Amino acid sequence: MEETTKPHLVLIPWQGSISHIIPMTDIGILLASHGAAVTIITTPANAPVVQSRVDDRATPPRGGVGITVTAIPFPGAEAGLPEGRERLDLLRSPADVPRFFAANKRFGEAVARHCLGGASLPPCRPTCIVAGMCHSWALGLARELGVPCYIFHGFGAFALLCIEHLFKHRPHEAVASPDEPFDVPVLPSFECRVSRRQLPPHFSPSTSMGGGPLQEIRDFDVAVDGVVVNTFEELEHGSAALLAAATGRKVLAVGPVSLSHSPSLDPETMSEDARRCMAWLDTKASRSVAYVSFGSAGCMPPAQVMQLGMALVSCPWPVLWVVKGADSLPDDINKWLRENTDDADGVADTKCLVVRGWAPQVAILAHPAVGGFLTHCGWGSTLEAVAAGMPMATWPLFAEQFINERLIVDVLGVGVSVGVTKPTENILSASKTDGSKAEAEAEVGMEQVMKALERLMDQGAEAEERRRKAQELKAKAKGALEEGGSSYVNLENLIQSFV
Ligand code: UDP
């Protein structure tokens, strides 16, 4: 293929969360491995995350054009944000959230200047734009360029299908209380029972995001030409096709995108945290370790951290526990963590290894010593666990994670529910008017965590059946990205239909 005729896909990840940046970068890597030219546009503080993932990819770009990472300044200061606050997890309080969205609008104007060729910039003309879910400005840009615009939400197809159903049929408005479970009947053979409290922020516009941005996101979602989803068609019981039928848009399942990487185990290039985790896992017996992580920024109230921690140090399995936001935990909890776990020097006989930084999750899930994953059901983590054939214990925190839990436990049969009923407050779900952090109680007691871990790590028939199903999905996940597989074909479709 001549370079001039190559499709050029411009990917603009939603910079609000690292968990959106990671899979969109991986999509870029997969598209380049199929021979497309790819530009990933992000902000300066996030560009190193993208560039290091691009450098770490498993396969070289076909045709040698590869991936350009472009950093466009984030106009945070103009919206009243301090320098460098280019992701939601870097904000100081819920009051900064509207400023972040205001800055994102200006960022969109700067991206448009870049793509259309401003006075000082060479144009970056795409044949297709794939934009993160909050970049509603990308649609106008795509229309101006006369190219298709795809959206990437970071959610799975089942969750997107449920969200579509909720928007259209509004079953949550028919229940009397926020805790009353109701069904979201999107798959013929399964119930999806959730409560209003457990729904994503789209359905509670009193959050710190406010109704304005939420409505803009919905309008964008409805108007785009198609949806790119990090999933594979064989996984979610036809959800991608049902979503396409329900919305009239193309839905392209192109995952699991984490398979664009083979986890790097080179001690020379690994971070100190990663080295510590992998060296510790190497000393553990096969499938003996419970891995516990709540995503890129998932935090819990201090009382809940204590209940979880007490379960993790007293259960019979070695535990690798990733703790985010430890700096904002009270001193007594940090003291307890230091005294009861190893969170500094990583000695081989430690029962519970705590990582306060960034854990190499994909490599951890692929390690033979890991036997189960206690997860918050973020979609990135869910799909990484599926790709690794790993059974899960589910502890959703917020967003669409309660819906993902239903998929993992009831539909796929690869998870055990911890039994959380209420979402955990975060910077987006905090009330618009009251930014103060409520002193939340622990909903889940130590015994409840222990019970879920016992079922997850057990050797009995029920647990073995979950493991068998998880291994079956792992094989299907790998097959989807191989030549002729469903995700492989969808990547080709995304590239070829717009040449
Ligand atoms: N992740 C990681 N190390 C960490 C924490 C998170 O590699 O210490 C990665 C994880 O592998 C996944 C992403 O961050 O790719 C988290 O995405 P997910 O959708 O699961 O959750 P979110 O961060 O959006 O809550």
C-alpha cells in the first residue's frame, strides 16, 4: 500500500482518566499493526504515558508508518486550574471538575486548529477520528473535515446496551427508592438487576460533573457514526450486535486491546514497584495468590480500607494489594498498613504485599502464581482478567461497574460477588453543592470479604467451574485478535471502510 493512500486514523483519548488513555493507545497500536497510519493526540502531562506504551508494544507497525504521539497544551490555567492538572485524578476537589470540563472545550479548539492546519501548524488531516467519550467537540471537527467520527467510551458492549435501554425506557424512574432493584432486560436469557443508586452518573445529574456535560456527552454519543468497543464479539452474548440494532450505529468490537502488549519482564526497564511485585510473585506457588486492585484511582473510605485490610492479612492466601490514595489515609491506618503488611522492602516471605504506586497489572494477571482477582469491575481490568483467564471476586465502586459485575457474575459465570450494594463516592459522584468528603462507614465487613475470597480461591467444584469458564474465554479472546478473528476483522473494517 502506498503511503499516500494509507488511511490515517486520529485517536483522541479522553484525558480525564488514565484508564481511557491506556486502551485507546492500545487501539492505536493494533491499528498500526494492521498497516494504518495513526496519530494519538493528548496533553503534555499524559503524552509520556502514551509514548511509553507505544514504545512497549508487542508488534511493530505494518508498513513502517507507525504512530505519532502529539501533545497539545491543555488550557487548564485559562479555566482556573493549577498547572499540570490534566487528569481527573490530579484534581484537588469536586469543585475543579467543572473547570476541567471547561478546559477540555478549549482543548478541543486547539485540537481543531491542529487538525485543520492553523497558521503555525502543519495540518494533521485524518481519514477518520476516534474520540474519547467526553470529547463532544470532536464531532464538529470530523464534520468540518468530512470524515467519520467514532466514539470510544471505555465501557463494554453490555454496559453500553444497558445504558441505551435506561435512556430509552427509563425503568429507574418507576422504582420508589434508590435501593430497590429493578431489571434492565437487554439480554434474552439473563436478568440484570441493579438499583438506581448503582447506575452510572448519566442517571444522577446532581454529581460534580453537572447535567450540562452529561447531556453533551449523550448528544455526542447519539450523533456519532459508530462506536469502538474494547471487547470481542464472542464475549458479551451478542451485546455488540444488539447495541448496533438499538442505536442504528456501527459497533466495532476490537479487543481485548491489552493483547497488543506482551508484558515486559525485563528488570532493566521495569519500575521499582513492578520489579518488587514480580520478584515476590516468583516466590509463590502456582495459583496461590489473591491479587487485589481497584483500578487506576479507586479509593475507599478509611473505615472500609481497614475492614478490607484485616481480611487480607488474616486470610490463608498470599495477597498482592494495590492501594491508591494512601497519602490521604489517616495516620493510624497508614501505621497499621506499615505494621501489618509489607509496603516498603518486599521480602519474600511477606504474607500481604502492598503496592502504593503503579502495579504492572497485565503482567501480574499473567503470572502463574496468581489464582484470583478481587476487582472493582472497571472495564479495562475486567477485560484484562478475561484475557488472562482469571476468575474474579467483584467489588464495584461506581460508574458502570455494578452493571459490569452482573455480566461477570451472572452472564459469564467467572466471578463471585462480594455483595456491595452502594457506590463509593469519588470526585465525579460527589455532590455538586457539597464538595466535602463524607465520613463514610464501611459497608463491607471483614467477614464478608473473607467469604468472597474463600469462594474465589477455593479448590471445590464451583470454583473449578469458574476457572474452566475463565480459561475458555481466554482462548476465545486470543482467537478474536488472530488473523480472521472477529476483532481482527473489525480492525480491518475500521481502517478499510474509510480509505
Ligand atoms: N492499572 C495498572 N496498574 C495499577 C492500576 C491500574 O496497570 O496500579 C491499569 C489496569 O491494568 C487497567 C487500568 O489501569 O488497564 C484501569 O482501568 P479500569 O477500567 O479497570 O478502571 P478505572 O481506572 O477506570 O477505574
